[in-house]
Amino acid sequence: MDRLRAMEVFVAVVEGGSQSAAAQRLDLSRPMVSRYLAELEAWAGMRLLHRTTRRSSLTAAGDQMLAKCRHMLDLAQDVPIAVSTVDNSPRGLLRITVSTSFGQAQLMHAISEFVRLHPGVAVDLVLQDRAVNLVDERIDLAIRITNNLDPNLIARRLTTCRSAICCSPSYLLAHPAPRRIEDLAEHNCLTHSYHGKTLWEFEVGGEAASVAVSGSISANDSIALAMAARAGAGIALLPTYVAGPLIQAGDLVALLPNARPRELSIHAIYTSRKLMAPALRAALDFLAERFPAEPPWD
């Protein structure tokens, strides 16, 4: 635990009257404020604050701790820093989480280049198809594909995730190609377990449209669905960062060119803009350059 930072958070909660006010003042996420308070109380061995949904107030022990924390923070401000001797080069371990498909198809290549450019940095890449709590699981950076971010999160938008309706050439030899999105209801559709399992959404002629779909295979990973589609099992709605190379190689055929599947945003999520480690800042800047607003895979 960064005890000095925890003390700063504690003082900010007391002076602001709530954890939300402290989070705004220090530019931290609300969960990060809660974590610092919990760790400071664990270190002190006593409860420092009475918490309600709206306000926080000091316990007797907290009142004594407040004076000591303010004293320590004052001392810290007086410590001279020899800026010329500080090494701000990126170094240390970064824990990054990302969906399995985007991690395998795109991010691993980017991370390989990043660590080559920054040999002092090591990356622990966690591939999982669920949103994790960055604080609880000690994650420095999360890459998420969504249009519904939690407003309490700190995010930097990277690029756009587009999708394509695809199937194999062999599937088209055995089945008539869909001409309208409504025709998809008559096909064996390979669906993602968490995204569009029963309903696929589109924009057709500038209007929102959707179609109920079903099929014999579902999976929680887009690469697995792409392999099933390549094997002729059915029609899949795939992100273009997976489908693009397979379409270019002729392994998959893009269908319904006039129907545009719903687009999503790809974000980099982290816990604080202040006191950011050089390695994390370098990773954010690198990923923003690697994944610009217009996706390179499109």
C-alpha cells in the first residue's frame, strides 16, 4: 500500500465530506478511494470513518489519525526532490486485461511491440471475457469493447469495433444467401454467449433494425465462432478485427453489405489520471497510436 497516498485520500474524504468528493478532487475512481481507506484502516488497526451513503464522519480514532496524516503530508511536501536524478523511464510490471478474441487477434501483437520498445517493462496479459474490478484484481489497464461504460470509470477511447455478417463459401453452396436481415431468422446463426445471443442489431438505410436469431452453436469467444463459420457450421456476426483477414483470404464471405451491424467503442480503462506510473502512461500513449480512431484492420 502507498501509505502516503492513502493518507492523502483520507484527508480528502474528511475535507470533502464524502468519498465521491474525494474521488473528484484527487481524480481517482470511487472504488480506488474505498480501497485506500480500507487499507489505511487495516494498517491503523481501527475504524477511522463512519460511512453512510451520502456522508462520512470521523470516529474518535479517525480524529487523532487526521492530525497525524496532515502532519505527514506537510513533511512530504517539504522533502526536496532532485529532479535531475529521477529516472522516469517506463519500467515495472503492468497487468492488463482484455477479451480473449481481441487479445489474441490484436492486442498481443501490440504488446509484443510495446515491450520491445520498453525493455524495462513486463506485461501480465489476462485474457477473459468478463468485466473485472480493476482495484480488487490489481489490474493496471483494461481494454473493453462497449458502448455502456460505467460513468465512475476513467477511460480513454481508442478506436471503433465494427462487425460483419459472415459465412464460409461451403455454407453458401448448401444454403441460399440471405438478401435481407429478416432472412437470417431462417439460417443457422452462430451466436456469442454474451453479445447478441438472440438478437442482432443493425442500421439499414439509416434506420435501426434488428432480427431474432438462433442456431446450433454459441460460444463466449469470437475466434471460436469464426472457426465454426469457417468450417461451414452457419452464419456468424463477427468483429472485423477477427473476420477481416479471413474474408481477405477467401475463407469467409461477407454478407448483407447494405446492413451495418451496431458499432461499439474500444476503450482503455484505468483507475487514476494522477500519479500515473511511467509504464502505464507509455502503454496508454502507445495503444492510442497503435489503435487510432479509424481501425487499422478495417
